[in-house]
Amino acid sequence: MAFSSKHLNTVIILIACVIVVAVVILRPAGETAAAVAPAEEETRYSVRSIPAPRETLTSYIQSSGEVEATRSIDVYPDMGGKLVRTNITLGSWVRRGDVIAEVDPSTPGVPYEISPVIAPLSGAVTSQPLQPGTTVSTGTAVAVIGSIDDLQITVHIPERYAALLQTGMQAEVTLDAYPGVIFPATVVRVSPVVDSVSRTKELQLTLNEKDSRVNAGMFAKVRLYTIRKENVVVVPETSILVAMGQEHVFVVSGDGRTAVQRGVTTGMRVDGMVEITAGLEEGEKVIIDGMHLLFDGSPIRDISSSVSGGNAV
């Protein structure tokens, strides 16, 4: 049976369509994807880093206390009776032998001469607990007189720091009356016992230089320096992460394109900075921002010198 020219053309077209479909189906998948769309750009995480510096770290104990006279004496009357007069006020200066108060020891029907209360030393009145009209005994302190030429600061330090405490330690004292002014001081006495109630040890400090601005009775804040380490590698505490009990940081690779996870051993921590005793060298770029989404080998973009920041892009 003979085919017409029209039928022959139809067959040729069908064969051509079959060939085209076969070529598309048999072409490798990767080659097809490449032809359809360009390869996606690799995702990189924006981070910021700093070179790990060497610094001096000094740990300290923060406490508070009171400025006191180094030498003070409670003044008692020689006889009991009614306190009829006081010749002093808080802070007033007295000399040894001055009459600071008077006591009337008289009882109903038995009059006595007024008994004077004598200052046993020269100094300032640092406490005056009683007012005229109060009944006193020979065991009742009428006043406290202190020699304000020499002052001390008394503080109480928690028992857990006992092993660090010793005479000669340096400290900085600040007073509410003089904000921002630091008064250097030295520990001159450490109590040999721990208070069984407060679980603290008492320390006395004296100012390295006398200063008329410091007065007995003032409230003092004390920063007591304990351990000093010089020339140690440090990083911000916030840059240290913990995974499965191991501390680590992320550092920028040599080509600046990859985050490298680095296990570290830490030491002293002071005011947000941490000593690194192993695992990191001075000058290595430690990632300090954007590290929480990273893993070892993460592609990164270090924008430390850029104004803007961000997370994954």
C-alpha cells in the first residue's frame, strides 16, 4: 500500500518529536539544572571579631564598711545617777581632762555633789548615745571619744575568701560624699577567727595617705585586690560558648572566609574579660558577635570594620 506525501511528512514529524523527547530525558540532571537556573550563591554569616589581646587582670573582692578612729575609748561615769548635763555634741573636739558631762548621784533624802565625767584622752566625740535626764550606772557609756588623727576602715569579708586574705593587700576606698574619688588603702590587720554568726572575717585598712576629707563615721565602699596576672591572653566573656561541657570560641580562618571552632581552657575572670590559658594565641581573630549560629567550618563574612552588623545573610 502506497503512502501519500502528506502521510510521509506526518511520520517524519513524529520521529523528530520522539528524538527530542529522548534527548531531554536522557540528559544528565545536573546539566539540566545548570541550563535552567544559575548556581545559588553560598550563604555566609556576618560576624564581628577582635584580635585576642594580652592584658593584666587583677581580681578583687567588693565590700563595704565604716571609717572609724584607730583608737577610741568608751567614757563611763564614776558614779551612777541621773545625767543632768552634757558639754559635748557629736563630732566636737575635747581635750584630755575636759568635763564632758555631769551626773547627779543623789537619791531621795540623800543629796550628793555633782559627779563630773572626765575625758580620758584628747580626740573627737564619735558617739553620744545618751541625753540629759537619762539614768546611768558606772557601766553605762556616756560617750565615745576617738583619736581622729589616725583612721581605719573596718570591713567584713565572707569566709569563702579566707585563704586570700593577708596583711599588706592593696585596696581602693570610695566614699559617697566624694563620688569618683579613690583613696588608696592597705590591709593592716586580718582577724585570726571567723565570726560564727555572720561567717565573715574582720579586716582593718588604713589609708596610704592621710586625707582631711575622710571622717570617722563615713560609709566606705572597698575594692580589695587579691590576685594579679600580667601579660595574659584574654577574650570577652560573651565570646565563650559551651558545648558538651567543653568551652570553645570561634576564630576567623587565615583566608577570612571560614569560622574555626577552637577548644579553650579558661582561667581568671574579671569584669567581663576571661584569661585563656590554652587553645588560643595572641592576635588570633576571635569572633565576638554572630557566633551563636556557627559550627566548625561555617562560611562567614567578617564585618568588623563595617558600621552595620547582622546575622545570616
